Amino acid sequence: MSIPVQSPRDTRLAEEGFSHHAPVWWGNTLVILLEGAGFFALVVTYFYIWRNFDTWPPTATLVPDLGVSTLNLAVLVVGILPMWHLAHIAPRQDKTRALGYWLLACFVFGLTAAVLRVMEFRSVHTWWNDNAYGMIVWAILAVHFAHIVAATLETLVLAIVMLRGPVREKHFRDLSVNAVYWYFVALSWVGLYALVFLSPRVR
């Protein structure tokens, strides 16, 4: 059974879909560019701090563990698959309940990633106030953690809307917006993972 879809008074934007013709596409793209610039600033800062140490990580600091961090990387990347499928069937307005269940599956991926991220803070073997290395590593983990939480909560809200209603046409476009943002969160961590957990092993 599907939740009835309520049509908004003005459907002009809904008819545009999720493309460069729609204002929401530009808004989402701008948000991703701005947040990507924030990640870039953290990466630059990381390398700048690295240049000021003779050893990296600093002496007496163990290299980060790969176990939990690699598992979290896998969870984030694999989580792209149900989100991609979700975005693919999003235009089907007669599939609200199926969309809701797929959103719940994506929410589980996000929640798992968030829990693993909390564990990752211990796996880097440093505290944020130990030294500059600890500060930048924790900053990268924390900023990306905020993105995971935001994407996961948005997914949960959309799941509730699809399962409980009322569902409006704009919510189907929101599914595509949410999916693209999740791609950004997951794929950005591929590079940040290599930076935080693999680069200290380079001699």
C-alpha cells in the first residue's frame, strides 16, 4: 500500500525534476562545493602541519589502526548502492512504501557509520589536545562525522515521510537531493581515509 501523494499548488518546480533547471539542484551543488572547500582546507592544513614535524605521526604516537577505519570506509561506500537504487526509483510516486523501506536501509548504513566513527576517534591513538597532529586528525574526523550525522538524520526524516505521510511531489525530488549528498559524504571519505589512516604509513 502506498501513501497518497498530495500535489502542491504550484507544480512548476516539481515538473523540472532534479536537474540543473531546478533551483534545488543549484542549491545542493553549492552546498557540496562549499563543504568540499572545507575538506580541502583541512587537507591543506594537515600537510602544512606535517611539514613541521620530523616524524609523522610525531614521536611516541602510534600510527592509526586500520581495522575499524577500513570497515567504516566499506560501510560508507557500500551504502551508496541502496541510495543509488533509491534515487533510481524515486520518480515512481506509487512506490512510497518501498521507498520508505529503502530509506530505512540507508539509515542503517548511516547509523552504523556514525557508531564506527565514534570508535575511530580511539583508533588514531591521539587526543585533540595532545599536539597539532592530534588536533588536525580529530578535526577531520569530527567535521566528516557531522556530515554523516546530517545525511543520516535527513534520510530518517524522509523515511518517516514516505511511510507515514503526507507525501508531496517535492519529497520525491528531495530523495534525489539526499542521494547526491550521501554520494558526496561517502566518496569524500575515500580520500580523507587515505590521508588520515594510510599516509602516516608512508616513509
